[in-house]
Amino acid sequence: MGRNSVFALVLVWMLYGWRAFLRLLKWDAMAIPWVIALNLWWILPFLQAYTGGGGAESNAAFTDPTNWTWAQINNQIPNALTLTANWAWYLPQYLPFTEALDRPSWIWIRYLIPALVFAAPLAARPVRRRIAMVLLGLAGVFVFLAKGLMEPLSDVNLWLYLNVPGFWLFREPMSKLGQLLVLLFALLMAILVEGVVHRWRHRANRSTRWPAWVPDGSTLALIGTATAAVLVVIYPYPIATGAVIPDARPMQPSAHVRVPDYWREMAATINADPSPGKVLVLPLDDYYQMPTKWGFFGVDSIANLLIERGVVQPKPDGYFGDVPGYKADIQATQTALLSGDLAAVPRLLDASGIDKIIVRHDLIRDMPGRNIADDEVLAKAFKRTPGMTRTTNGELELWQTEPASGDPVRAYNNIVSAGARPDAAAAVIGSVGTGNAVMALKASTKSSVLATVDDSPQVTKDSVQWPVPAVDAGVPRTTVDLKAGTYVVAQRARASAVLRPTLDTAAKTLVFSDPTKVRVDGRVVSRRDPVEVPVPRTDIVAIKAGPRAVSLDAWGREALPRRPGTPAQPPSVPVGSATPLVAYSPSSEPADPAPPSEVYDCNNYEPRPAPELKLRKRMVATAKGPAIRLSAVDHAACTRIEIRDAKAGRTYRVRMEYRMVEGKRPQICLWQVGTDGCILTPRPTLNKGWHPFEQIVTVQPGADSLILVLHADVGERLLGRTVTDYRSISIEALDPVLETEIWPAPIAEREVDLAGGEHTISVTGGPSGSTLADFEPLQDCFRYDDQDQEQAGLMAEYSGDLRDPTITLGARDHMACLGASVPDMGQSSLYRFSLEARKLDSRDPKFCLYLRGPDSCQKLPQAGPWDGWTPFAALVNPSAKAVETRVYLYGLRDLDGQEQARVEYRSIRLNPVASPSAVVLVRQPEGKAANLMAGRTIRAESTPINPARTDVRVEAGAAVVALTQTNAPGWNLTGFGKSSATQGWMASWVVDGQAVDGSARYLPSSKSRLALYLLPIAVVAAFLAIWAGTLWRRRRGGAR
């Protein structure tokens, strides 16, 4: 509205001069009071939200224009002039109709738009020529602004974004300015048509030199203009045919969809329930647009629109979100359910004001690039969670907690202070009874703008929360200054437990043990009990827990990356809620592999004489016995081992060692004949030396046989000889002898007495060091022409301590890259990925945690700026969909292709955290008989008067009174003044045992409601003003 008013004023000034401008300005000034009066009902709460009066948190990233360059990717000036500057123009899953508009026989029509626009001043009638020039000038300005940060002169647009107040609103400029361009282009085309028609009507008499059947120039201009105008109108024909809302889209469901009845039935069930608690929808959205099985893929607001009470369903990457404390509570709830830390779930739900949970089974979880929690696991976890009851089953499950979990007003017996970090308060909430008000301290420092991991202990007079960090060597430890008292010690899960499987043949059990122990001053104060699973046989050789399969004999683990002088780590598996477990024993029918075949060409991409390829297979002696050596000068030298007894459902363990002797990377293919091809497995490393390879594979249905193919693959012509060795090849048939589900053992809270003063907390038994292998030789990751690495100016240099070097990458063209594998990704459930980087020239560092399987980079926090050595760190979970994880470092090319652009990296790590838990210590209250683990015992009553006022009555004895409303400036309780936050988000008041009988009011809302009540009065007054003005003008006209 304001944008259009300003545009109208500028346009009137340019067209008609100052007098018309002042007259319009006068009318605008007269209209302002009415505009404010009629819109105050939404303007006031909007302003309150942005001045600290609201509870929602805005996403600051959406005000940064550099975060929106993806939306400006097609905003080149030609596209803006043809009105096709849309980020999704070349993405058929969003705009499938654009392919038809880009057909060679049709695409030329779009260029008639700028042709007609620029012709308007030339063909305009003299009286319209000034108007046409002004409109064309404005269109030029808007086209320049609409290009955003695209070239040319991108620095000018960036300066406007950074220095002009409110210009960030044009972060997706074509969506705002495109509307004005359509209006300007339409006016210019109208002026053009008017001018051409005027010339045609007033054309001179025809010359006798031309035949009568030949049209004159004015007629030709009219025909051409009319034809072009009609073509421009019909060019976007999908709007008329309805193809803009298609039924078929690549990788997307139909754009036409009907909400299933079960959502309406669920909403009716919840709306009929008089209990006041909030509703939590699980799994939590990983993005604000969610894919469903019933055809909808868009903003996930179905529950919010249908359910008539508070719905907790955070929408990541949206414009607004919950306050950090509430967000931490909700995320901790799902994490606890998935990891099996079920004792924390009822406490967190109570602290969030939630008494109903919808577990939905209508989401598509296996879409590429998405990370949606397993709904079946969540449902199974709720079955084991104390106090939970399932009231509705089906595609949507409805679970209910204890009724008190949804109480709108609470009287807390005790106050527990927690650290300022939101996850600290959530961990403390999950470790104490519901009778405690957990109040976080205010942060003493500003949060870092860099991507870092804060694993420092959060210490207050009442509690300690310490997320156990990753370490390069030794054990993690921290020193804290504690007040004397009795402390409850707990561990809260940040990810699934990491357990080591062993076989107890005497007891005929598989034992899954957690090697970590929490110690205070060297004394063990918290540990997890082992999980014992009875097995039918005592010759178990391998297990598969979830997606991870390991052998119990730890074969090949001595070759995994570790610090010099440290022993190899035993195999481990992450175990969360309802983790599927399969145990394997040697099959009663042994595998029947054929001998390796003769060498053959398995990459025959062109006809070449065999002598030129020099395909060779021979046996060579090594320290561990003979090895198969394959070599090729071109194409690929291969040998195959057919497993003759293979059939669908049979399981095999394939083991070998391999090494690259010369040339390209070794390749190992487990080919299931009759299926898509080779099983997706980790790629062998390109580094020299012997490396282990082990895969446990089950033959898929439809496969005719299983063949192991070993390669020496040159890949491309003229790249030189490739030589690879393979030895100790073993193929064993395995039978699954046990299939079940396992759960991690809960870690019980324990009490310890501690004296006042400094204490050392440590966690022993966990992993240490980086799991990252050595970086492979320099590669070209963007080779689009025939230039080799030297011609493209690619370089990689190592300097400093070669055990932890500084790596310099440079590129003039193409892209320099280094890759390093993570051979045992999945041995832990939580990793810390960290490095330092800086740019030396014009291009920023770029790095990727690449997931083979999804074939994409793992989503990481935004990093930079990189002007000096800048640290980066993030916690990452292994992907269940990935068969391999690799770290890539990139050196981007110089944009001008003239000089070598260089970047540097150092301290590159991918460390498993020593424990995926956070250690929590909470001190028992002094001088009180009440137990820290007890629930609320003091009666509290509330009567909602309106959304801005609740009458509260609480018996004497409470320490804190709280409402399940987001704390914000403006909350006030009769006799106790302003509020403070408890449980990370609730509006609360410290009452120190006094009885409460008063009203809790949200004063900003009261003012907003007053503005809403004024709306009908303003509407009536506006109509009366119109009527009075009309009557006055009539009387004035009659008097004249």
C-alpha cells in the first residue's frame, strides 16, 4: 500500500508537475488518519511484535539479501524485460509449464515485450510522448532494481540493500517490482497501440506508385503492432489453460489436492475435548514445506488451520519461529523419544504445556535431501513412555499425557537456576520433577556470529549442564565451582546411545555395553547398564543394528584412522528407540564362489585393438600372501568372481584388501545381476597402501546372481596406466539367526554429596581423535573442457606440521578439490566437524560433507566471512541413507579466469563426541523436605476472561506462579508486577510462598484489542464522513 502510494506520487510529479503532485499529496494527507484508523487493528500488534511485545522470534536471515541470492539467480536484465525472471523458471518440479514456453517455436514471442515497450515513445502521439518517456524511464529503474545482486553493477544494488532503510524488503525483487513492471509495460503498450491507430486513421492519401493491393506504411505498422500485441497476450497461455496448476510435476505430486478426512476427524476429536493443553505434531518438520502421501507438498499448516487450540509445529526456515527456550524444549522432546531417553519426555511435555500429541504417518520420509524422523519409532517410543495413553489410532495417532501437563497456570514448589544456553535449561527440565521452575540466567555475552559449537559447561548455583565434547586425545574433562549439597546426577541424550556389541558364549547372549562413565573427581557417578539379548546360537559373527552392520571380530579396524600410539577401537553401533537388530551366524550352506575369471574389458566405450589397451591380470607376492594385480593403459581391466549359490534372500560377507599402485582409483563392484547394477558401497580410497574392504550384503528380490567384479579402470582416454592390487579375498555365506528390536538401557538418576568448591567432571571410555583419513591427491571437480590440471592453474600445497598441515588450494579455471574419506562413519551417533579457513584472493573457501547415496552435501550452518583465519564447527549426525561420507575442500576458480584464486584450510577434523549425552547435575533444595524429583503439589486455579486476561488463584506455599503463555514485556500480575521467564519460555512471577488472587494481564494485547474494538466505529465513521461530504458538496452546489 505504501509502495503504491509513493509510486503514484512520483508518477504524478513526473507526468503532470508540482501542482498535481501537491494536490495528490494533499489528498493523501487527508486520507492518512482514515488509513490508520481502519488498519490500526493489525498495525498495532505488528509494531508490538517488533518492539519486544510479542513472543515469536523473527528469522534474521530473511533480512540479509545475500541469503536470498538463490531467489535472484535468474534475475538477469533480459529476463526482467521479458517478465521471466523467476528462480524456479528452469525447475520443472515447480513450474512444469515453462518448458512449453521455452520451445524454439514459441520462445521468441517473449522478446516482443521489450520491443513493444521501447517502441512506445517512438510511436506515441505527441501529447503522450512525455508520458511514455517517463514510464519507460521508471521501467528502466525498476528493471535495474529487479535484477537484485546479479550483474551488471551488482555493487550498486548491494549498497542499496545495506544502506537504504527497508530496502531489504526487496530481497526477492522481481516478486515485488515485477507487479509494477507489468503495469508500466501495459501502459506503454497501450500508448503504442493508441499512437499506431491514430497514425493509421490520419494517414495521407495513398501514393499512385504502389498497387492497390499493397498496404501502406501505416497499415503495415497497425497490422504488425496488433499481431505483436496479440502474441504477447497469448504468450503466457498456461494461465488460460490452467497448466499453471498442473496435475503432473516431476518429483512433485499434483498441484490439486484434497485434505484427507482423517485430518478433519482428528481436529473434531481434539476440538471437542475441553482440556486446555497444547497439541504437539510429530515428527517435527525439517522444513516449512512438507511432502505428504496424499499429494500435498507445501506449507505445513493443516493442523494449525483445523485445530482450535495452540498447535506446536515449528516450521524451519520460515519467517518466524518460537523463542529459543521453547524451541529447545520441543527439539529435546523428539530427541529423547528417538534416542530412548524416555524418562525426560513427560517432564519436557509438561514444561511445554502440551497434553496431546499427534503422531502422523502421512509424510514421505525418503525424499532426497530431507531428514524427517521415523514416525513408527516415535509411536513405539510413546508406548514405552510413562503416563502416555493412545486414544486414536490410524494414519494419525493421538496420544495424551497426564491431565496436569496442560494446566494453563502452574504453582511450582521450587526454583532451579540453569545456564543461559537454551539447551542447558531443556536438559535440566528433563532431569528434575515437574514441581520445579527452571529459570535460565541471562546471557552475559552476545552469541557468536560464527558457526561454532559451544560445549562449555553451564554452571549456576543450582545446576550444571555439560554437553560432552569431542577431543583429539585423552578424555574430556572440565572444572566447575559448585555449592555444597546433594546433587542429582543425570545424563540427557543428544543422540542415540553408542554401544559396543560382544558375544557372551557362556550366557548365550549378545551384550551391548556403553563404555563411557561419568566421573566427578575420579569417582564414577553415572553409567549405563549393558543390554543383554538372548541368542539361539553361540557362533554369532556379525550383527546389523539399524543401517549399520559390523563384524564382531573387529577385522580391518587396525587400518582405520587413529592417533599414533593409540589402539584400534572395537566396533560400535548407535542404538536408539526400537532399533532393528539382526544377528548373523555362518550359514549351514557355505558360499560357492567361482575362481577369478580371466581379464576382460568392462569399460569398452569405443572400439580399440586389444594390444593397445594392454589389459593384464597376474598374481604378485605380498607380505600377506598372493594378490591379484590388474592393469590397463585404456578402458578397464577386470576380473569377476561369480558366487554360484547366490539367490534372493541369501546374505554374504565379502572381505578383501586393496591398494592403488598407479593411476586411478580401485573399483569394487558387487553386481546383483538382474537389478540396477552394482550395490552402492563406499568408494575405495585413492591413497597408497593396503586398505580393508568389508560389506555384508543380502541378495535383493529379482536378482539372478551375485558377482564380485574387481577393476583397474582408466576411465578416460590418454590418462595413463592404472594398476590395482587385491588380496585376501573372502566370501562367506551368513544366515540371520535372530531378528528383533533393541532399546538402550535407561541411565538412572543418582544422588551424590559434594563439598563446596572446585570439582572435576570427566567422561572416560569414549572415543577420541579424528576419523578422517588422509586427503587424496588433487582432483579437478569442475572439468568442463580439455584443459588438464596444470593448464587450468590448479594447485594444492601442504605446509607446516605435516601431521596437521595447512592446505593451500588454488585455481585459475575449473575447480581444485581435495577429498578425504571417513572409513567408519556411523561408529558414533554424533560428530563434531571443524576446521579453520581463510581466503587469500578473491574467492571464499568452500567445503562439503558429501553423502554418497543421497549424493548431496550435508546441510551445515552458514559460515564466514573469511577475511582472516575463521573457525567453523558444527555437530552432525551420520546419515542413515548414506553408504559413505567424504570431506571435500574446494579452491574455486578466478571469475575472470586470469589469476589463480587461492584459499587455505587447517585443523580439519571430524571427531566423534566422547559421549552423545549431556551431563547434568542439579542440587537438591536446602532446608526443604520436598524431593527435587517430585511433581507439582500446590493447587492453582485460573479463569480466562479474554485472551489478554486470566484471573489466577493459588494457595500459599508456591515459589513461582506461571502461565503457559510466552513471556514477553507487558505481562503483569496483580500485586507482583512484571513477569520473568521460566521453563525457557513461560510468563512467571516469583511469589515466595504468598497466596495469589489476582489478574494476569498482557497489556499490549489489551491495547491491540482496543484497536480491534475501534474498527467497527472507524468503519461507521468513514461511511458517515463520506455521506457528510457528499451532502455538503450537494448543498454547496445548490447554493451556487
